[in-house]
Amino acid sequence: MKKNVLYISISIAVCIIIGFAYSFHRYYAPPRIKQPYQINATPDDTLRIAYIGDSWAFMHKDHACKIASILEDSIHKPVRIHSYGVCGLTSKEIYENMFDNSEFKHFLSKRRYQYCYISAGINDTYKKMSTSYYQQSMDGIIQLLLSNHIYPILQEIPDYDIHMSFERQKPSRILLRQCSMIINNTPLDCKQRFRDALDELIQKKGYQDKVSIIRYESWNNNYKNDLKNYYNDDHMHLNEKGYSILDSVIANEIIAQRSR
């Protein structure tokens, strides 16, 4: 009887360990690149720009007028901005949502976009994922957009108070992040490492002339000073003025790209 109990206990423990190992593997593994689907939305005479990704895209929906007005003054045609973001998503989750989330997929397929701004990777740095996780996710996003003749505008990892965002988490979350740092060999302040990883991806895949990167220094070159003017109290998300500055840079990049 005691042996049976021991065997059952060991079996349960093994199952739990295997379950945890499988969950951790799925959580940290880069996405599998899927065959891009085709967007069949009918084009019109309006320049349409999609903002997709994480909370930076989600919160942009209330600040879309600035970039539209700048572009309309330059290209002399109607401009419409459409934002769809989900707070907290990593780059892998954004990529998978583009295929598996019906609402997200409908957003992409409803209109014929010429440009797509992507805010992805901030939560990768926040959750201490690996740079390979980030690179493969971004590669999948770029492939899907390019296959539909949508020009990707990639947001380089911006400055935010990564130490503050780490320290204000619950103890259980801090422990998870510490485990992530060990598993993925990702330091606490990993923003520059992810910026370099994006450049490496672009060079490796030959995307130099097919995408644009919004460098954080082009609009946010002094975080400590900009913090008071451009960011909310959480030191991570932009306020109205911050979006206005960022949108100006994005608009100018689109104008420059159209003239090439």
C-alpha cells in the first residue's frame, strides 16, 4: 500500500514537472512563422495607416489627428489613421494575434492600408524575453505586411523607466522576471540589446529598403528631460504631447519614403 502511494506521488510530481516544463517552453519559445494570408480589401483614394501592437498602439487611438493633418498638408489627399493595440502583448503575441484573433485579423483585412506602424517589443523587454524571440516575431510581422504590399514602420524600443517598471510589480511577478532573466540571458535593462537585435534582423534578412525604423533618439533623445513632457506618470506610456512628437516623426518618415 505504501509503495503504491509512493509510486502515485512520484507519478503526480513527474506530471507536474513535465507540465511546468512544457508551459515554460511554450511561453519562451519564438513563434512558428506561418504562411502569410492575403488581404483583399478594396483600395480607394485615401491614404490609410494602421497602428498595431501593444499599449502604445492601443492608446494612440485618441491621438490620431496630428499625423493625419501633417500628411494631408503634404500629400494633398485624405489620410485616415486606424489603431488597434492590446495592452501587455509581447511581439510573439502580436504576431499570433494577427492570425488567430478574429477581431485583430478583421482590423487588418477591413481596409487597404498603405503603411503600418508597429509598436512591438516593449513588453518583451519588460517581461525579459530573449532577443531571438523578438527577432523571429518581428520577422513574421514584416513578412505578413510586405506580402500584402503594406510598408512597415517599426518602432525601435523606446526609452522608459525599466527599473521602475520592474520594482513596482508584485513579488510573484518579480520572481518570474528574475527567472526569465536567467533562462533568456536577458539583463534587467535590455533595451539597447533589443534595438541592436532589430538592426541585426533587418541586415540579415535584407529589409533595409523595405521597412523604416523610428529611432528612439529621433524624438526622445533625452529621456530624463522628456519624461516630464512626453510621458504619463507611469514613466512608460506617452501623453498627448508625446504622441504628437512621435507622430510628427512618423509623418515625416512617410513623406520621405513616398518621395524616394
